[in-house]
Amino acid sequence: QKEVEQNSGPLSVPEGAIASLNCTYSDRGSQSFFWYRQYSGKSPELIMSIYSNGDKEDGRFTAQLNKASQYVSLLIRDSQPSDSATYLCAVNPTGTASKLTFGTGTRLQVTL
Amino acid sequence: GAGVSQSPSNKVTEKGKDVELRCDPISGHTALYWYRQSLGQGLEFLIYFQGNSAPDKSGLPSDRFSAERTGGSVSTLTIQRTQQEDSAVYLCASSLNWNEQFFGPGTRLTVL
């Protein structure tokens, strides 16, 4: 079982819709969770961090964490073509200091 | 302020040669990380420096890989006797606390 799993996609949503990106992780003791956006040919850009169960909102982005289900998601409201990118879920597993384990990413396509 | 910088942006080398990749973290960030990303793959942790503590080298794939961090700032990743499977984008990240990591633009290494 992979430590951090994401559907590779592509996830295609029309402009203005809500994009829902999901991630599951295997280490139940993980405490820190991050979403990065990576445009093709570019490096990852941190867009959200979440540490507690529940929702965290930042502009059009909402991160949701459910530690009991070992599940973290990212919602993008009012999706724009500029949101088209690969979204990487990253988890800080137990006992790994601040090393992050990354999923392989979900490619999002926002269509006009 | 200035973000993480890396040099060179691209490096083409012949199999068997040594290469050095440089990372300059965000000023004041005490933690520095090296990852690599192969085509279509997720990010793979290589090594982590935190302040003056001994580095966490648990992700280095072989003894051909080494890294140092001088004066708690700039880091150099050295790959000796490069192999074709070393071809990847090498990413450096830094963080102020133990969580949010910010990535540099990466060095694309091609081993012929």
C-alpha cells in the first residue's frame, strides 16, 4: 500500500464548477497535511496546510481533514482555467521529523 | 522577499561524471530539504538538514549521493559517477518551522 494515494486523473471540471481532489494516507499518526499545486515544468507551490480535523478555508480553496478516515481533500470553488495543474498531497508521517511523503498527484483540467 | 534559489537550472552531463547542485534557502529558514522528481513520478525525499543537527540522510538512494550545508545556509548536493537513472529534477525546499516547505525552481539533470 502506498503511503499517500491520489487518483492520477485527469479530473476535468467546467469553468466555475467545484473541483474536489482527494487523498488518503496510511500512517494513522500523521499530524500535518499539505496541498501543493504544480504547473507543468514548474516546482510545487504550497497552497494549503491543515493540521486539525475539519475544514480550513482560504479564498477559493478549502482543505478538509478527517483523521479517523485517514482522508484529506481539497475543494476549489469557482474553478478557473488557471487552476489547471497537478495537485500534490503531502503528509508528515509519525516520527519523521518534518519529512514529507508526497502522493503522485492529481491532474486537474478546467475546461472553458 | 527572495525565495529559494537553485543553480544551475539545467545540467547535462555524461555518464560517470560528477555533478554538484546548489541550493540557497530563504533567508532565516533553518530547515533545508532535497527531493527529486522523475518524469511522471512523485517527489522522492533525499536528505534533510535542520540547524546544526546531523542531517537525515535516509532518502539518499546510494553512496554516490552526498550533501552538505555550509554555515547553516547554502547546500550542495553532489552526485558522483552519475548514471542515467539519476536523470530527474532535483528540488530543494526550505522551511522556517517544522512544517511548511517552500520549493525552489529545481535543477533538471540529464545524464547522457
